[in-house]
Amino acid sequence: MRILRVSHSAVVDAWRERERALRALGLDVHLVSARSWDEGGTTVPLRPRPGEPVRGVRTVGTHPALFVYAPVPLWRALGESWDVLDVHEEPFALATAEILALRWLRAHLPGRSRRPAPPYVLYSAQNISKRYPWPFRAFERAALRGAAAVSVCNEAAARIVRAKGARGAVEVVPLGVDLSVFSPAPSPAAPSDGVASVPAPRHPGRDSAGPHAPGDSPAGLVRVGYAGRLAPHKGVDVLLTAVEGDERLHLTLAGDGPSAPALRERARPLGDRVRFVGPLAGDDLVSFYRALDVLAVPSLDTPGWIEQFGRVAVEAMACGVPVVASDSGALPDVVGGAGLLVPPGDPVALHDALVRVADEPGLADSLRRRGAARAATCAWPEVARRYRAIYEEATTRSSPPVATSRRAADAQGDPAPSGTERPAPEVVLVAYGSPDLVRDALAPLVGKLSLTVVDNSSLPAIREVAELAGARYLDPGRNGGFAAGVNHGIRHRQVPGADVLLLNPDAVVTPEDVLTLQARLHEAPELASVGPAQVDGDGASARVVWPYPSPAGTWVEAVGLGSLRRTPADRSFVIGSVLLLRADALEEVGFFDESFFLYAEETDWAYRATLLGRRHLAVPEVQALHLGGATSSDPTRRETHFHASQERYLRKHFGAVGWQLARTGVLAGSVARGVALRGEGRAAARRRVSLYLRGPLRAEAAVVRARPSPELSS
């Protein structure tokens, strides 16, 4: 596979480890970068290693979102044959618009200059939802809608790019760390080159103390470190407040920035307990980490910035140093479970956590072990493996559909090829917690069908249940939502080409009924999915066939005529709690849209299938038990997710105007019910009015920021 990557930040040699690790996996990766770039206040020139396929290009502009590359070298690079174009710039950046415009021109100009446009992959770290001014907003939307995949370095960025229109896969991939460089100090018995001490201060005229070496500290002294930019949003002043009242805490600050003079003046009364050693890199930075008892990452939340990853935390953990960080931005994703988290801007909590690392028996050793395991997930080979999967996904998405002609040629149904048996369906169950429900859902199927459990909660109890059931256990390492979990399971099918049964943890179906569903699924070539009739825990029947949402349908519901709506087979879908998907339909329609975190993901997939001439069927002779929302304990959150998914669906398929028409219909109907009804009915209607006045997507974003959702059941 030939990959062209464009990244201005690859001017830094250490960041090109991603490309080296990809080449080690057998990919032919070429890189275009800036000739030089300002990194942390220092101009870094591009210095390729011998034989390294990287090309430096002149840039115009210095802001990461407001610069462009010299177009001629890009034009020439795009003239070669590539399987994937990886644009490692933000979707709203001018450089991204420039690269994608040149890609389009290459594919549409007449003559020999024409070159088929490869699928492209984007990158984003932006974890604050911002509405950019025109034309950047237009650049961003167009780039995201056309991307085969987007890699992001934090969960918030994933949610944002999905909400802004990303249609391809969105994968969270950590920033990499070189574990051959960032590693714990050699044991005393091992040969040592004597580098395991903090480098000498870079400003000896202004700093009064020299470095500490490991083991030379007085009893009870706690060596605290900070590495990064000295700027207000980094919270270094909070860290100074945390250490100033405790004589045991000695602080070393590595870095520089606009706040440096004020911080030095602030630290002067603390004497040699606070030292500034300037910016560090390479062996100096490794030595700095190794000499610490604990690293502090006290980042603050600001209106325009929150921490996007926290690379220094991973580097410190790789060096065997416990980490205390703010519960801010992406830091909980990086540090949570492997370090201690404290509220941002709280010097008392920060002080207590720093002291706790030193005083609590066994805590530091436990944090070192957990930190090493977390750092291993960010090692460059692991990052490269995940990028390779993204590239494979991008090329798969760009392949033309293959099922249409086959279906047209087979008007008498879809029998298995002569002399072969059609494989039984593979069951994919996406779980988040609730191991008892998972066990009950799997129990009737054990030993009868291939079972795959995708655990978005990374819970040992779920792994145990899956393994006891003989199921394949998959841990995607994040809670990307139900659609992302389904896609992960489909990509890792045990039986390639098999039909897939989606099974909620709170649903139960027998293997005999699954095979009946499969037989009905293949009776007609245009069928894409089938589902059973359903009953709840009390034996009451539940509706499983619904018409597709639409602005007109919303108004029909608003005026109280919803019960009269017809659901013709070509305009309806079957709910996804127990749903059998046909393999060739998956080939044709593609994966679930991961912008749907919870609810409506099967509606969107079914609608896309309908647009391709497929239809969906309920099979009344098969009955499944579905408890309905049993994995969720918060009905308000569940309703918010439901209506946010409705907004997402309507915006996607009917545009902004269609959404506003539907929104008006919901508001009109809810206002009328709020007047006509009494008691809980009136309260529910008023809550609906409040939700739709605010906008369900905005409400969902606020809910997720407050506490990421654990809910996954439809």
C-alpha cells in the first residue's frame, strides 16, 4: 500500500517515528512536510535522515490553520499513484483546503496530467466545538464529508467531527511515544552512563539551585516536576500555590513561554524549592523525568483551549514516573486509571494528590505499573498498527459496491453457491457494563453460533462472561458508541462473508429462531435486514417496524394523526435490538455511521439501503425478548440521546431546512400537549419544548461534556 502523508509538524524528527513504524509494517509511506516550522518558540528545520522519503516544501504563513504550502511540489507529489492521501492538518485549515483542491484538480483536468483521486484521511485534535467564520466553516464541512476516515487524538474531537458531518470512520489514535527513548532509569546494578539527573539550569544567573540526582534527596523530600509551555492556560501558577505551603515539595519547571517572568517572580520567595531549567529535549528531557517522584500536569479549562492530549504525561509514565493531572480536556482519557486526577484550578486538591503519591504505601508503585501499561498503548508500533487499519478502512470504503449486479442477476432469491452451505450468522453484541445481561443474552447461543462481544467499557467482568461463553472478546479501547462498536465487530468478523446478527445485551433470542430469520432473509434478493417480533419482560408486544423519520411525518405526529400513518415496506425499517444484516447488503451499503453515538444508527443504515433498492422485513413467526433500555439507568439522558440522533438523522438526509421544519413540528405538537394534558404528560411535553428550543444536539453535547454516556442499548 502506497501512502502520501502531508504534515507540517513532521518537521520534528521524533514525530516522523509514525512513518518509520508504518514502513516497518510493510507500507510504502512518503511524506511532505514544511522546510522549517516554529515549534514551541524555536524554528525547527527539516533534517531528513539518510534515505528517508520526506520532502520539505516552502510554506507561506506561520499559524497552523492559516498557512499554505508552495503548490508546485504538492501538485507533483499528487501526480504519483497513491492508495491513500493522509492530510495531517485540521479539517478547517487553509492547507487542508489547498491540498484537497489540488487533489480534485488532478482528478478532473483533461490530458495526461489527470490522476485518479485517492481516498483521503484527515486528522483533528480540536476538542472544543467551535463555529468558524466563513470560508473556514465551509472548508471544514466539505473536507469532513468527503473524508474516508478521520483520526483524532481524543474522544471529544471524535464527537465533534462526527457532529460536523464526518461520514467515514472516526478513530481515536493516541499521539505516539518512543519507548526505546522514554524508559525508566537503569537499575543501580545495570551499567549507567550517568545521565539520570536533571539537566543543569538553562538560566544560571536567575536560578539559585542546581539539579537533583536520583537518590540524593533528603528524607521526606518529594521531587515534583512540570514540563511544557509556561503560559496561563497551563495552570503553573496553580501548581506553585499547591507546593508553596509544604516544605517537602520541591518543584522543577522545564519549559518556557510568556508567563515565565511572572512565574519566576512569583516563585522567588520559595528560594531553592523551585527551579526553572528551560526547555528540554532528547536525553535531557528523559533525564528530567527519571529524576522526579511525580509529574504534575495542572492544565486549566479556558473558553478557547483545553488540553488536547497531554504527551508529557505519557512520556513521564513511560519513564516510570507517577502522574497527577487535571481532570480537564483529554487528560482523563490519557491519565485516568493510570494516574491521579484532580479538579482543574484547585491547588488544595493538587497538593493533596502530590503528597498522596509520596505517602500512601504502594500507591507510587501501582501508578508506575499502570502508567507503563498505558504508555505501551501509545508506543509507535501500536500507533502505526492503528493507522494501518485506518488506511485499510479508507481503501475499503472507496471500493465500488459489488452487490447490485449480483442481486439483479439473481431474481429467484439468494441460494448458497452450488455444493456449499451458507455460513450461519455471526452474532455481534456491543456491551457497556451490565455483565449479567450480557451473560443472559449469550446463554441460549453458546456452542450454536459464532459469538463476538465488543466491550466499549473495557470491563474485566465482560471479558470473563465472553470467554466463559466461548465468544470472541474485542476491546476497542474506547466508548465510541453503538455504531462504532458494531463496525468494530463487523471489521473483525470470525467468519468473513457471514450474515451478522446484531444483538442488544438486554435481548434474548434462540439459535433456532436466528436460523429461521436467516432463511427468511434470503428468500428475496432485495432484502437487506430482517428482525423478529418482540415482547417485553411482561410479555407485552412491542412495535418493531417504523416509518422513516421525515419533516412531513413529524407534522403528522404533531397534529395527532400519527396512528394513521402507513408504513409501506419500501419506506420503513426494523429496529436494531435484534436485527439480522445480510452480508452482501453490508458490502453494498457500507458500515454504520459512527456520528450516531446512540439511537438511529440502524435507521440511517436502513435508509441508505432503501435508497439502493433494498428493503427490510419483520418476521412475525420469530419472537425475541427485549427488555428495552435495561442497560440505562438515566431516562433523561436516554431521551436526550434519542432526540439528538433524530436531529442528526434529519439534518443528514433532509438538510438544515428539513430539520428546522421538523423541529417546528415537534415544538408545535409539544406546546399543544403541554396545554391540553395534565400531570406527568404536561411535564414531559414541557421538557420536550425546552429540549427542542435549545436544540437536541447542543443538549447532548452538554450532557456528554458533563459525563460521557455509558448507555448503548436501543
